Amino acid sequence: MSAFYNHMDPFLSADDAETMLRLAENFGSFGTYADEASNEGLGERLPQRFDAAFNYIQNGIDGRGNADDVQKASQRTNYFRETYAYGTEIKAAGVESFMNHPELQETAQKVSSREVIVPTIVYANLLLPGQELAVHTDVPEFRGANRKVLPQWLLVVMLHSRLFDEWRIPIATCVSWFGEAEGGAFTFYPDGPEGTRQSIPAQHNSAILIDTDEVFHGVERVNQTLPELPPIDKHMRLHFLGDQNWQLRDGETPLADYRWPEIRYSISWKAYCFASQEEEQLWRTGSDDLTVHFILDRLEAALRAQSALDGERPEPTAFASLLVSHFVKFPRPDQRAA
């Protein structure tokens, strides 16, 4: 069954689209989206999204293989992110009207087939020339289980296992693009991982609203303007200098300079989607929250029932790897739609 999505081109008014560019400039600098360690006892030696990282290293962005080594793969995928709004906390003045945009809420109702839409987060991603984003599904949420209390890979496993659907909070995501960067198309699998891969250009003032928790997606490589990507680690930041200029720095040390038209800039809007106000209240009150012990025990029982595990539960890192390899099925080698 194909995922329902809405491609909007144009998305905002011309003036509002320019405002989105100013938000990034006024924010000043962006840190890397570097992986952090997982929670204690839950595969802590693995990065948060090792599911997507390992698949990318093996298969690349399109499933046809990846010539880069691990270091280069990290440079290509360690992009820059900052949050503009989270719940009632506004971190970028001027984002309020975007977060509560009535057209986004109406479209989210159609895409999710749910009536109650609660805008929750707005964040921005900046990709340098030569960077791309590994194919993945976004981090879902469940009642009592979110990225604040569980590692991201485990939440992804929970969704793909289909064992926790009655606790899931569907999230509608709008990805919008602003600026003039070449390349960096949004690539996705609307017909599931066995279906064909499609791509939408990341054109200025366009957007797609889709369930990115369910649909595998990624970002094709942004047009590379320097011979090599600079080394990028979690301590570095991308600074806006004014007059269309950005600079990558390690502390106070400049590493590379870029112009606005070289940088792929997207803004993601996410909203919780509930079938009714009663369902929303169930989430808000926490009266039906999952526990980590229940989650792990149910996953372990499913592994045993499906003949994927025999004997004692493996140590945390090995158990994490087994859960991902068994439940998360990435798209097959590339079969792009005509």
C-alpha cells in the first residue's frame, strides 16, 4: 500500500519563504548532528542511529554500494542541525506562525487520517556541499517511550516490529526547502522498502508532508564545490558571517568557507496526530505508558517465536545488533522509478 503524501510547490508566500532564510541567519551558528552514546545497558557502545549508519556504509544512499570508508562516510552524513521550537519553547523568534500554520495542520489531518493535530517541533538542517543523508526512517514515539528515555535505534525497532502499534503516537512531518543549493534531492520509498525509489528536487519554497516514521527516505548528495570535505566532528559549528557567507569552524579555527547558495537548507515541522481528544489525553496523562522492561521482554519473546534467538539473551550490544538486523528491513538495491 502506498503512503499518502502531499507535495507542495510553491509552499509559502514569497515573503514568508524569505523569512525562513532569515531565521537561519539570525540563529547565528549550527552544531553537528553527531551521534551520542546509547542509554546504559541498551547497547551503549553503539551510536544512536547505528541502524542507518551501518546500512549506509554498506549500501550508500541508493543501495548500489558505497565507495567511501567509514571516516568519509561520517563526514558526508554528519550534517548541521538546530531546533527552532520544541513544544512551547521557542528558540528562534519568528518561527511561531510557521509552527502553527493552519494549512500544515489541515494537510496533516489528511495525511494521517486523524483529527487532532498537535504541532510539536520545528528544526533546521544544513548540509554542506558534498554531504548527503543516509536512507532511514525517522525516530517514532510511543506512550512512555521517546528519545528522552530510550535510544533512538530501539524506538525504530519498536515501530518496525509492529509489536507496539497500540501505543504509537503517529507523527506527521513536513520537510520544506529554502535556498538555491544544487543537488540534495529528497529521495524516498512511498511503496515500502520493496518498492521503487522516488526523488523530489529540494527546490526553494517547496515541501512534502509525509509520515517519515513509516517511509524510508534520505537526501541525495549536495553538489560538491570543494575537492574534499573538511574533517567534521561533533565539536565543530557552522557560523553565519553575513553577506551570504558561512564559515565552518573548529572552535575559533576556520576550516572552510561557503556561500549561501552552496548550502542545502531544510526546515522540518513535526506534529503529533491523534484520532480523538480522548486519545490525546491518554498520552498527556501517561496512564498507559510503556516500560523498558516490557518493551525488551516483548521483543525478546518475538525473536524466540520467530526462531531468531535461542539460549540466553545476548549482552546489550549484541542484543541491539540482533534486534536491528531482524526487525529493520531496509530498501532493496536501488530500483528508481521512471
